[in-house]
Amino acid sequence: MKILDKQNDLIQIEMDKREFNLIRDLESAVLLSCSTNEIPTLTGWTKEELIKFGNMLSELANNYNIEL
């Protein structure tokens, strides 16, 4: 993984498929193993935000043919 640019809270990165899939797997693991109350403590996100993020990752994977 390489940081291409950083401005305030926005970080532009380059990553390989393995790194991308690790993020997808970790997101899924948090949803499966943590309660709704534990998710914000671990991630700072609500369960609904994490689900939305996971859906976005899945959509990116589908759009760019990134297989698990």
C-alpha cells in the first residue's frame, strides 16, 4: 500500500488486491463477531455505517472485477 496524497482528512492510496480484500474481510469479521453496541467502540462507526461501507467495497469489487 502506498499513500499517493493526503489533504486534511482525505488520503488517496494505492493498494493491491490482497490489501483490498483484507479490508473487506475485516469489515465482514467485525459485523459477524461484534454486537451492535461493540461496533462503535471498535471502529467509531455505527453498524449501519459499517454495512454501508461494506456494500461500497462490494460494489467496487464488482465494478473492477476484484475477486476474493
